[in-house]
Amino acid sequence: MERLLACPQFAARYQCELYLNYVREPIPDGTLEQCGLFLYQYLGPEWGDLSSARLLERLPDSARSLCIPNMFFTGYWPLWSGEPGFNYRDIHLDALVDASLSMEEILILFLRSPLTARFDLDRLLRDTFARERERESRTPVKYVHIIERDFRSERLFNTVNHPGPKLLNHAAAGVLKELGFEPPDYSEMPDAFPEFEQPIHPQVAEFHELAFADASTEYMVYGRRRTFARYAARYVEARLAGITDFIAYLVSC
């Protein structure tokens, strides 16, 4: 939203309201019915009243709607899991924790045993690109070509669903162009999610030849710079202690 409102023409024409789909925030009755422009990320029928089809039905005939990019990339974190109950889950690390090993044993196996012996990293990368091309098909703002071209040379995502400034700027500029506005200069726009850079396993970085990550790389983790190994240690500590709010744990230590 901040990047769209940086365009004076857009800001002068529209009064914006933001509703967060990931917390299932309802849109009050009468809001969409008076809407002039509806920008949305696609949600399937499993979302019920918040599905895109149901929301679009509520728009007046005079309203314009535009599906905007909803980016999600696991290429840097191929072992990511959306399993509830813990933040930023890793299926390999979780399996080791659940095997009742000691913390030292877990970290040695996780950091030193070859990931390629258990996981097809090439296939997992192809899978995430395939899913992203499907997502992209729903919006006129195309972006997958940028990820394919640049994901090795520069970090494009802070987490699986938090793209960095380059992709956010591209998406905002694309939306504005679709609406007939001239995008502003985004060169000074800050990172929208600076507080957390999800660390990347050094073996994943080496396998995909990432130019910006290795075992010594330090990431911003809620106010502290941490290597992947130090981050993994905090993950195991929290899991072994039965802590479910991993974000709060990272903030506190």
C-alpha cells in the first residue's frame, strides 16, 4: 500500500482501506458495495466468504478490480513447512527434534549431513517455480521471470511470503501502470519487512550457487545478527523446551 500511495496521482484519486486476508479479516457490509477500485490477492473457494469470487460478486458494476501479485517462494528454504504450532518450520529439523536426539546430535546432523542425500533440491526448486507460475497466471503483473533471473545473484525474499524491495517495487509499478498511472521513483523506498531475514541453510546456498549466502553470512533476526547455525540452535532450543511462539523467543534472546 505504501508504494502505491507514493504515486501522487493514485493518492489523490483513491482513499484506501486495507484488509488482511491472512488473519481472515472480514470486510464490513457496505464497504465493497461502495468500492471504486478493488485490489486483491487471489483466494480460492476454500476461503468461503473471503474467496475472491465471493468478494468480486459484492462489487458494484461501476467498480474496477485488479488481481495483484501474491508471491510465495521456497527456493531459499526448500524444507519449509506450513505446519501450524511453530513459526518458520523446517521439516528436516523437526524430524531430527522429534527423534529424541540431544541438541548437539540434532545440530551436527542438521548442519553437516548432506541434504542432497535425503532431498531432491533441484526438484523442489522446480516445484516452487511451477507453483509461482500458476499464481502469476491470475494477475496481469508478471514477475516470475525476475525471480528466475536474479534469485541466485541477490536475495529477493526475506521469508517465503515476504518479497524484498526489488519485487515489491516491480509489483507496485506494474499495478500502477495497469491503472494508467506513472510509477514514482522507488529507489529510496525501504524494505517493507526489515526485522527478519530468514536464514538460509549453507548447503542450500552452495547447491544453488547463491552469491550472497554461505555459512558465515549473518542475517537480521529481530534485532540481532545471527548466522544460520546460531539461528538453528535457537530453533532447537525452543522446540526442545516446548516453546510454541518461536518469534517471541527469537525477540527475547
